[in-house]
Amino acid sequence: MDSCGIHDASWRTEAMFQNKELWKTNGSDGCVNTPTEAAGEIFNVMDVGYPVIVYYSEDQPVGTQPVNEILPG
């Protein structure tokens, strides 16, 4: 894989984003797939070169707001 990114995944339904087990059989090739509206929001608040750390946590259920809000800048 040469690169990965955060982008919309218009081919996924809301139910697919809520399915915590889907990544085991139908995940990405490394990119972070997001609902279309989330991709637009991320684009509007991030700058090129902004570090992004991706991790898995049982404590942060899929589809909920982050525990700590991250503001741009």
C-alpha cells in the first residue's frame, strides 16, 4: 500500500457503519472510511499535514461523539 487517507465511503450504509464486526470481513485496505457528511466535516477542520492517530477502543462505541472534542488549530 502506497498511502492511505480519510475519505467518504458512499457505498456503505448507516447500518454498515454501526456494525462493530464488519471490519473483520469487509474492511478497508488501510483508509479510514467515513460517512459522507463526516468526511466533509473532517475536510473543513483539518489542515494538510495534521497528524491523525487511528486506534481501536472498546470504550468508544462506534457512532458516538468522541469523549474529548478536538478543535482545529
